[in-house]
Amino acid sequence: TPYKYLGSQELPNNVALYGRGTAEEVTRVKLMLNVNVLSRAVADTRALAALCTKMIGDLTGSVPVGFGKKASLGKPFEEQFKGYKIYLTKEVWPTGKGFELSCGIATLSHEE
């Protein structure tokens, strides 16, 4: 999807939805938050967690207890839930001026 900008700075934080799979099956869906404005990182990480919680709930019918709170911490994790992998990853950019968080759900057989 196109970026959804979070804020009005020159280079605001943004979130987008990405999918991967084959013609027969979607094997991974994730929301990616690009953090360019560090002063908004905590609030925008919470927004990502809320969106990801809704996405996983809509796809599986429920979410693990405490998932939203865990994702809002912005610390990487991976766990199995209802036959899927749910996860949060973090990549700090080489410039040190920002980072990316990806929160998503994938089939157990999905490989990047």
C-alpha cells in the first residue's frame, strides 16, 4: 500500500502494508513502520502495535493475550499462534538516524 504518513515533519514516520506469497496462497502479511522522527517513535510504535493487533485479529479471529502490549514495546519477538508465526522485527539503519519495525503474520512454511 502507499505510505500512511504519521506527522507533518519534512520526513515523517510512515506505515505501509506488505504481502507476499504465490498465486495460490498469501504466506506473509506485515505492517512496516519507518521511524525517521525519533521523538515520535514511542507513540508511532504504539500505533503500529494497535494496527498489527487488529490485522492479526481480523485474519485469525483472535490475538494472543498481551500481544498488543508486547508489540508496543518495539522489541523483536517471534511466536507461534493458531498455526502461524506472528512477529515483530527491528532493523536500525546504518546511518543511525532511524529504524524500521515490521509486525506481521506468516505461515509456518514462509521463507523470505
